[in-house]
Amino acid sequence: MNYRIVVRALLVVGLLLIADASLWAQNQSAAELLFRGNGLGVGARAIGMGGAYVGLADDYAAIFWNPAGMGQLRRMEFNVGFSHNQTENEALFLGNSLQNKRTFTRLNSLGFIFPVPTYRGSMVFGVGYNKYRDFDSIRRVEGFNEQYAAFQDYVAPYYDTFSENQVTRNVSQEITERHSGSLDEFTLAGAVEVQKDLMLGASLRFINGTDEFSKRFVEEDSRNLHNYISDEILSDLDYWKYLIDQETEISAVALKLGALYRIGTVFRLGATLTPPMTVKRKLIYTESQPEIYLDGGVELEPYEYESEYDFEVKEPYEISFGASAHLMNFVLSAGVDFRDWSQTKYEKVPYDGMQLQELNDYVADSLRATAALRLGAEVYIPLIRSRVRAGYLKQPSPFRQDEASAGDAYVYPDKEYFSAGISVPLGRQAFFDMALVTTKWDEMRFDPLAMVESEESQSNHKLLGTLSIRF
């Protein structure tokens, strides 16, 4: 029998439907688009203090955290920073435990702050490039599935040569998922001391980024349990491979307004407001089944599908408050970031045939307001002429509590970040700051290709180094 003589039209039409279903499975909710990755911000000192920087903001990193804080600077400052990310995944899938790890090194910040001479008060401008969110992750699982074979739903129905398929279970499955990419921004900012100890500032952020996702699924008759074929019955699988590549280009323009007030030499209070911004996304999606083999090296017709989707999401207001205290050799800081994610609105639907109102109703019902808590501390040690710091960030899940175990919401549990850092002077004008931040969380993942739930532990570690030179 020539297995290439299949009804290709049925194959194409069927897999087009699967493509749409698979794509939406990757982006079932607003959360899959809005909350992917780890957004830790900019600056080794700020991140070393848990990002509790809105009420402190007295170096280059103010351009990101609170532009009003730039008004405290009296000297020009050049800043350059790099980050090294490590992401790890440990998964229990079909009785097998696997560990995987990936690393990435990137530019984190590059910019310049320059004060303008004034008769009184201060006026300061800044310009910079900052990379503030990373999408890095890795996931790989494998095992022998006695209950389900994806072959029955993703391949067999589209070959009318076979009226009956018996490859419905007892196959080996291997799944590998990789995410990479980042969000970065080019920022123009300014601050002015409008009256003694009260500073106002603003920044204009031109945001761009790329989120790259790939998924590789292989199903194999590793025990040769499917070894029979006739004109009507298909039960002779060797293996087949299924690939998904998804690249999302992200762009937006955002405004941030800030204020900072000094109370004597001890306390500082800060606040920022980020108005709603429209985020544009262009998604390039490719799906293929490049290899479908029966025993004996017989190959069924391969398949490839590609499409593009453009859509827009309006993200809600973000309000941040912060405070810091300078007590002898100690600096203590705290902050809260508030955002009501239920007000997120799609302004353009991702895919043809979707109803805009229905999608926005789903978002409003699924998401909730969150308040992220940030804490930081720093101490100056005269003996080594260095500053040592630590921080904590609690980032609640944006999902409503009643959605915490429904759909794919469980992929976004509450996260806790712990950080530590040190600052070392390099002469009188240069400083080198380092910070290490780490997070780990457990989750349950359901994969529609395997129809199996896996227990997984995900961890991320980020090492930052920042060089600051003041003139």
C-alpha cells in the first residue's frame, strides 16, 4: 500500500482546526499573555533591596522606579549593568522525574543622568536603555503513557485510508518547552525640585520586546505494541513528531509620573502613577508534523502551517507607594505596587471569530486586583567600606481565588523573591554593585497533548552587576 495516497485535503483542513485550538491552548487567558516571565526591574542596588525603591530612588535606577528621585542627584552619572539568568525545572511526569536548566546573559541597563545648573532646587534629565522583564524558562518531561496517545486525535482522523485506529494508548511521550526573550525600554525622563524637598518627575518609556516559545512533542511505540496494519486498521506506529514555534513581538508607549518628598534627613516618601497603556502584540505561529513514521520506515505525509495574529490589550493603572528611612549606617525601605488586573481590556481580538465582549468578560471574571509587597534593607560597613543589602518581594497571583485551580490559572501561583547584594567603591567616583535574586514555586501543569497532569517545581536565579560612575 502506498501510504502517501491519502486525502490531503482532509489532513490540511483538520490540522488547521487543530492549529487554532493549539494556539488558543497556548494563550487561553489574558494571564498567558500578561504575566509570563519575571519582571524584576533595573539596577543591582534596587533589586538587591527587593525593588523597594520608589521611596528611595537616589541613583540611575530612579529612571525606572521613580523618575522624581532623579531630582536628588547633584552629579552626572553613567550606568551600565549586566545580568545572568538561570532557570531550572524539576518535573514528575508519568512516574519519571527530570531536571532541566538553561542560562542567559544580557545587558540589563545602559544610561546617563545629567543635572542642569539651577539658581535653587534642582533640574535633572536622564536617558537610558533598560531590560526589565525576562521570559526565560525550560520544561522537559517524558514517560510511558498507558492511558492516552495523542496520535488518535492529531494524526489518525485525517487519513481516510484507515477507517479504524488502534493507537490510542501505550506509547512513550516526550515533551520539551522553551521560553526565551525579554521586555526592554528606551526611556527619556526628567525631574525638578518644585519646592524645597519636594520633587516631581516623569518618564516616557518606549517598550519593545520579543517572547519566543517552542514546543517539541514526540510520541513513539517504544515497546512495539502497535505492530499490525491492514487496509482498514491502523496500528503500526513507529513514531511521530509535532512542533510548535511561537514568536510574539511586543510594543507599547508608557508614561510614568512620580513624586518624592524628603522629611528632614531621615525619611523619604515616594509615589508613582502609570496610566493605562495599550500593548500591541504581533504573534507569528508555526506548527508542523515533519515526521510521521510507521514501522518499516513508511512515512505518512508531513504537514506545516503558519499564521500571523495582531491584537491589542489595554493594561490598567498601576499605583506604587514607597518609603525609606536613613538611620545612622542603616537604610530601611518598603513599597507597595497596586494594580486592578480585572480592568484589563482587549481592544482588538487575537483571532478571527472571537467575540471582543465575550473575551473581555472572561478577563474581568478571571482576574483580580493585586498589591505586591516590597521590603529592603541596607547597612554600611566602615571596616570594608562597602554596603550590604537584602530584600523581599511578595507578588500575588492575578487570578481570583475561585479560579486558582481552574483552567490554566494554576500556572500562576503567588511568587516570593529573595534578594541580597553588595556595593563596593572603586575609587571616589565609581561604584560596583552586585545583586542575587532567587525565587521558587511549585505548580501542577496539565498538558493537552499527553492528557496528563505533572507535578513541577520551577526556580529562577538572577545575578546582576552594575557599574556606576559619577562625575
